[in-house]
Amino acid sequence: MAEFCMPSLGADMKAATLIEWKVKPGDFIKRGDIIAVVEADKGIIEIEVFEEGVVDKIIVPEGKNVPVGTVLAIISSMKEPSETKEEKIVEGQVIEKKETALKLEPEKVLVQEKPVPPLPEVLEGKKHFKVSPLARKLAEELNIDVSTIQGSGADGIINRADVEKAAKERELKKKIPVTEKAKMPKEVEYQAGMRRAIAAAMSRSNRDIPHYYLETRIDMTRALQWLEAENQKRSIKERLLPAVLLLKAVARALKDVPGLNGYWIDERHQMKDEIHIGFAISLRQGGLVVPAIHNVDKKSIDELMAAMSDLIARTRAGRLRSSEMTDATVTVTSLGDLGVETVYGVIYPPQVALVGFGRISEMPWAENGMLGIRRILSATLAADHRATDGNRGAQFLGSMKRYLQEVSML
Amino acid sequence: MNGKTRETVKTTYRDAIREAIREAMRRDERVFLMGEDVGRYGGCFAVSKGLLEEFGPERIRDTPLSESTFVGAGIGAALGGMRPIVEIMTVNFSLLAADQILNTAATYLHMSGGLFNVPLVIRMATGGGKQLAAQHSHSLEGWYAHIPGIKVLTPATLEDARGMLWTALADPDPVLIFENSTLYNREGELSVDAGAVDIDHARICRQGNDITIITYGASLYKVLDAADILEKSGISAEVIDLRTLRPLDDAAYLSSVAKTHRALIVDEGWRSGSISAEVSARIMEGVFYELDCPVERICTAEVPMPYASHLEQAALPQTETIVTTVKRMVRKNG
Amino acid sequence: MNKQETTQKETDKISREHALHLLYQMLLIRRFEDKSAELYSAMKIRGFLHLYNGEEAVAVGVMQSLKPEDAIVATYREHGQALARGISAGAIMAEMYGKQEGCSRGRGGSMHLFDAKTRFYGGNAIVGCGLPVAVGLALADKMQGKKNVTCCLFGDGAVAEGEFHESLNLAALWKLPVLFFCENNLYAMGTALRYSHSVADLSKKAESYAVASASVDGMDILAVESAAKEAVEYVRGGKGPYFLEFRTYRFRAHSMFDPQLYRTKEEVEEWKKRDPIDTFAHRLIKQGLINDENIKELEMKVEKEVNDAVAFAEAGTWEPVEDLTRFVYSERKRT
């Protein structure tokens, strides 16, 4: 018996709408299967399951918005058919269990999604929202996500006035983009949600994380030459982007300097063995998503390129996997395409580092007493001073620089 | 209530009840009054003063201090074709007759399979506030309202003091009327042709939009005072006088709460297992999704009533408490 | 005013027809009660079941003097009184079955038999609670100028209740036409009279309220009939209430689940020698009024009546559950 719950897909996700069930009761499912599609502030996300068994009961129907941690379905393991039956008969027990599960959610999430640390804000987000019955009903009628509302009642209870206020605010927001995107109010709504999510994470980062910044310039001439030569041999479809080299270099450098790969949780620095790089992808309609590319250090250049292409395509289509939304151990932001010289990033909590890449531009460059024109990349590190110091950060940048200057090492 | 005429007369709650008894005695010869000190003494609260002279000892019957038996005799007389009004001096002594009220009056119709109804009216004084201490200050009307088979009336206004009795006498089943003893001296204008009133419905005594305050009996006046004060703070309270605690007029307060989205119940009974608990539960059952904040209650503190005035007043629901509670609930100036 | 036990002199004058009537009624009660015990064991009857065996002479004797307009208020051991009053055995049995054809529609059961036609006001199962009701019924009759009497039956246990004292006092005070008929079977459930009463002569308690009183052998049907008749005449004459103690004995247990630890088998056997039915039958035979054949005929008639009652109960129907909350308040309007 297991409960399939609305996963937490980010520190700031508090609720999501279940869009589609990919399974029905009686279906056999195995670990890793995509069994549901949900729509969170950040977009539409496919949810995978971490259990093996049979879908026993669908609890949350399609179209319903539920808080993180809500039991979406009951999955019975193959070994316990009798217990499943009992659960079916005794309705009350199921409900009771559900409540217990809700209370124990933090652990629950840990068990379900091993790689995801218990983010402090995730814990907060899992609290039952205190919403007056009237406000709850009203919010449902007005299609307002109560998790986005700040309660003004005693103990922060969300009351009717709060919902009405939120509805009014939404109306105002709607009116602005209506002229441009009259037919896309829903998307506007996502964006507003995403904006709020980013706002929450970034505010928290800025509030809690003492950043330090290091910058270095890297001569990318040889690396790019190698890349161009490599691409000559390839079909257009198989061509490599410079970003692949950057990601690979970051992964390698993190292997050398592991302190920057990991989390700061509960006043403790937790280094991670796996290197999952969150790769910031800006969306055409605005906003930003940072899905993770898993185990970058273990992927070949080609594998990495394939993973990246797939990820960008799926991100823009709004079809990311839940683990991709939560697993990143470090973030890479590359804004060179937009002409930015240098990136001073804001760390995505609870990560402890963000690597920023600016534009690669031709510059006069002195090397071994010789002046020449080189293609130079500005690379920065924003790091959490609670987890590491500048010395370690410098080691990292130095290591990364070496890899990019000696492509053969990649 | 009746609105028959605008002509009114100044009277008291006590006189209104006496007038109701007098009218009933005149209208129906089956009606008689019996109880402790109702005749020669004129009634402990002077309600029946003068009635012995007018109707004689056959119909205004002084009884021995035998609550169980004169209540039981009231049941028997009702079964035998009479329309007795039994006066129990105060609710405190009604406990000596609780067996007859609960085990006989309330059960006869049912355990006889509908054969024998008991058209009995029992009146009694109730409530605290007069420094009568722990054995003479109970408010057990909510407790009696627990019992199926009887009806429980709590007249708060002159109209109801005047009008509920006749309707109760016309009822085929046992009716208990609880008269809060602090109300007997209450003065007011009453229509000269005031008469029988409905006993099936609660009454909205004051219209409002921000909160519904549900009460009954003497607390009504504290609630109305509070509503006046709240109005000055911009809070509009709807005040409901339940009037009848059994059967409760659910529709009246549920529809009001559905309008105001907040409910406060003021009950002179003890909080645990009280009529306020019942009303609160029914609000949850009936209009849960209309509530914008938890239902709250102001009840008498759960102590036997102390003698000292300041302690007694602290134990009873008070206007100031109602005001601050409502402000907190509505969260204006709270 | 305490009248000593009535002699048997007058009994010689009894007519054969009346003798057979009394005997039949007692036999009917006895057989009905035995059948009830059987049906209880077979789980046809549930709840409490208090049987009347041994006390038949009281109910039968008392009812002879009452008119149809008079009221009866009885206790939870009231099958005998109900049968003697004329409520049909079928309606009583159906009541105990819980069927809607029962005299209380199955809402009352064994302890709460009611009948409007015979003014049978229960079936009151809180010891002593019937006395005030009887006082009130008598008050109503008196105030309405009716010449009815109210016959209130209760046990020796009720005499210890406050309501007994309050009721005798009030009835005497207001000179109400109430017959306080005490069936003294010596046990308040399992506690013997001597452990309950400081004054074991119960009629003395009535005397203290200036209530006319007498004691009579409750095992002698003719003595009961005669004493009751005298009491009824007194009360109907407007002289106020009357207290009559019937010294009787319960042959069966208090209720069905009672191991009777409080009395000896010998005591029960001793009392059974005074069985009101046997002694009366023997007396009638001895007097030549009836013979064994007549008794057999009566017994067959009784057997049939009881069997018919059981058949009636068996054929009865259950009240629909949808009607559960009926009879909490009257269905008729205010008048």
C-alpha cells in the first residue's frame, strides 16, 4: 500500500492542478512511469511514480487543484492484495490514513523522492492552509488558488475578504495583457504564477544567502576551434552547442571542487555526489525555468547534447518531469546569447552555487608576452558564503578554466 | 407582533404573564394553576398575585413542597382532560420533578404508541444574576431542550410573556416555559390587544450584515445593547431571539448566518453540552461553507454560581464581552 | 380505620358463574405468563420481562369493582392487570413481540402496556412514578365533577419512594378519588421488605397521612375482591383516597435474569402451597360449585386464548422504520 501524493516540485510550489491521469485503477505501474500530468505555477509537468504496483484508487480527479502532499491515488503493492481489498471496503480507514499521511508529509516526500532534500519552505508549504469555509468555497468558484493568498484573519486565516481581494487583483492583472494576448488569459495566469514562484525563491535567496562573487575570463579560442571542427563532421541535427562544453567543464570542476555542488539545509552544508546541473532556460513568453540535466559528469559530450536538446524542447513545450524540476544540485546561467558580458547570479536555494556565463567576445588578449585577438568568455561564480569561502570558489573557477582551455581534458 | 392596533399600555413582564394566565383561566375552564405559593402568597415572584381572589382555591391551587408529585399530578390532570399550568417556583427545584418531566411527561405519548398525549404547561423561573448563589441560579433550559417529547419556550419580550402561554396551553404536548427571573420587573409598552403568539419560530430582533448573534431569554437585552455599541464601531449585527429552544427554528438562524457569514451564540447556560453547543453544531452541519470564521459562544462560566456579586457578574455573559468578541470576529478595531 | 383481613363468610354466596369467571381470569394470567417466559427464552420477547405468577388474585379481584370509566395506573409488572382489565391477550402479546398490532404499537413492550378504551395508563416503569399521575387523573375527575375513581397499583418497593408519601399526602389533602393499591410481594426486586422499611406494616404509613387503609390476604381472590369493593365504594363516595395492602407473593423471579439469591426455595415452596388459583379451585370443588371437568374445560379455553394471542402476535407486522420518530409530538394540531 502506498500513497501517490502531489509531489513538491520546488521550494515555492504549494499546490498544483491535476490535468490528466495517465493510468486508471487496475493498471500495473512500475517505478519511473509517468502516471499523471499536473499543472503548477511553472507549467505542465509529468509526474512519475516511485512505487511498483497496481493503481488501486484514484482519489483526486482531473481538474482539481490540490496542495502539495495531497494523496492523489492509492497504489497497492503486488504482494498485499488482501490489504488492498480491506482498504477499499473500509472507506473511513482510508480517509484516516490519508490524514496521517498528510501530517507526515515531509518524511513522505523524502521516502518518495530520495534525491530531494526536505526544503525548509517545502515544509512550510505543506502546512494545511487555514481558510474559512466560505473563503474556500468562494476561491473554488472564482478559481483562485488559496495557496497564493496571504490570509489576514487571526493566525493568518484566509477569509472571504482575502479571496475577494485576490480576485480583484487578478482582474486587474488580467486587464493589462488582455490587449496583447486577448486569447491567452490562461497563459497569463501561468506567468503570473511563475513570476510569483521566482519571486519567492529569489527573495528567499537574497534574504538568506550571503553571496560572494568571483569572476574570471577564459580564453575559449581553442575550445571553440575544436567545436567548430567537430561540427564540421556532423550533420546539422547532431551539431554541438558551446553550452555543452560549458556544462561539461562545470561538471568536471565540481568533481574537483565538490564543495560547490550540493545544498545548504538546516544550517548544514550537504555536498552531493551526483552532479545534476540546473540549466536556466528562458521562455519565449517570459519567465525562466531551470530544469536539471542529470549526472552531467557521467555523460559523454554527445549524450549531454542530446539531453540538453531534449530538455530545451520539453521545457518550451511545458512538459518537464518532476525530478527534473527538483533535482538540480547547482545552477548554470548563460546569458551570452543576449549580449550580456558578465552574469552576477542569484543562487537558487537550497543550492550553494550558481555559475554564470556571459558573452564570448573577441578581445585583445595577452598571453606569454604576445598580444592577440582571442575569443574570451566571462565566467562568474555566485556562491553561498555559509557553505564555502572565496578560496574554494577560486579553485573551482580555476579548475573550470583549465578544462575549457584544454578541451581534450573534457 | 400582531400589529392589530397601535394603542399600547405600559406594563411589566410579570404583569404580562399574569394577564396571560388570567386570560387563559377565563377562556377555558379546564385551565387551572397549581404550584408552591401560587395562591395565598401570590407567587414567589408575585406573578399570580390576585388570582386566588379572582378564581378561587379550586383553580389556583397551593401545593405542598412536593415537586415530583404536583408535576406528576399535572400530567395526570392533563391526561384526565384538564389543561393545568404547573408552576415550579424555580428551575432549581424542577430537578426534584425531573423524573416526572423526563420519564413521564416526555415519554407517555411515545410509549403508549400515540394513545396518550399530555397537554401540560409547566412554568418556572430560571437564571442567575440576583446573588442567590449556587443552588438558586441555574439556567437549565438548554438542558431540558435535550429531551424529545417536550417543548421548551424562553420568552424574553413582553409580547412573548403575554402571548406564549395560551399557545402552549393549546398545544397537545408538554410545554415548559422558562421565565428568566431578572426579567419580571422589565417594563415596556405592550399593545392593549396583545394576545397569543406563535411558538414555532425564532425572531430577528435586529437586522444586520456583519454577524449573527443568536441568543434567548434575558441575554437578549445584553446582546441588543452590544449591537447598539457595535453599530457605533461600524459593525452591523443581526440579533436573533431563539424564543423556542425545542424544537429549534433552524431555518431562522441558518439563513441569517448564510447572510452574515459569522455567528456568535450567547447562552446563559453552562458551555459544555449547552443549547449553544447544539446551535453551533447545527450551523456547522447546515451552513459550514457560508462561515467566514469559527462560530463562537459566550456562555456562563463553568462554576456553580458564586454569591459575591462581582464574581457572579463575571460568570454571566456580559455586554462588554459580547462587544469585544464580535469586534475580534469581525476584525474591525479588533 | 385499618380494617382487618376480610373473612371468607361472604364467599359462600358466590355464584357459580362468577366463580368460573374469576377462575378463568386467573388461569388466563397464569398461562399467559408461563407462555411469555417460554417465548422469552425463545427470544420472541426481549427487554425486561416481569411475570405475575402468584399474584393473580390481586389483579383479578381488584378489577371486579371498577367501572369502565375508571382509570388504572399500573407498574411494569402489569400483564395481569391488563388482562384482567380486558385488554386482549393478543394485543398484549403482540406488544411484547414489538409488533405494531400491540396495544402500544410495539413502542412500549412488556413494561408499557397502554389502552385508551379501558383507561389503562400504563405500564409505568420508574418505581413510584405512577402515583402522582394517578393523583392528577383523580384531580381531573374531581374538578370535572366526574364520579370516576383512579386505581393506582404499585409494589412494596414504591412505598419507600418519596412520591408515595407526597402522593398520599396530596390526595388526602385534596380528598381525591384515588385507590392506592399496594401489591406487597415482600421484595423490592431482591431486597426484602424488612431491609427496606423501618415500619414493616405498610398501612401504618397511610394512616399517618389520614388515608383510610386496610390489609388483605392477596392470595385469596374473594378476600381481595371484597376488600377492593369496599375501598372503591369509599373512594367513589367522595371520602378521599384509600390505601389497601395486598399481601401476596411472586412465584417467579423478579425478571427473567434473576438467580434469586435473596430468598430460599423453601420459602417459595411454602408460599406456593397458598397458590391463589389452586386454593380457589379446591374451595369451589369442595363447595360443589364446580368439578375437575369444569377446570379442564377452563384450561382448554385458556390454552386456546393464549395460543390465539401468540398466533396474533406472530402474524403481526413491524412498524416501518420510516415511522421511527412518530409519537414524539402529537400529530394533531393545537386546539
